[in-house]
Amino acid sequence: MARDRDGLPVAVAAAVPLLAIQVGVGFLRFQVRRKRGVRGFRRALIRGGMSKERAARLAQAYHEAGSVRMILRGAAASRP
């Protein structure tokens, strides 16, 4: 039984780099989708007749709403 546990730290250490790569790739995909979404949102506002300055301000607010930091802050703030 104790012999089985000896290999556990090695197995965990071997899995960490793969997990870090997967999280990193997922984060980069999220960033690309977010950027494209903000760009499309801004273009749609301008096509709809909104001024470029106002559309830029709203697009910036939309961009900030999808910020990972803001999402994590909101999650941390809602915890008891």
C-alpha cells in the first residue's frame, strides 16, 4: 500500500506541465475570441448608426466586462 503512494508525487509532477500547456492554450483561445467579439460588436454599433467615439467607448466597456481579472474579482467578491 505504501509502495503505491511513493509514485504519486512523480505522477502529479509529470501531469503539471501538460496541464499548464492546456490552460495556456485555452486562455489564448479565449483572448482571441474575446478580441474578435469586441471588434464585431464595435462594427455592428457603427453599422447601426452610432458614432465611432461612442461605439469605441461601449466596445471598451464590453472588452473590460470579459476581462479574466474582472471575472475572477467578481467570483471572489461573491464568496462568503
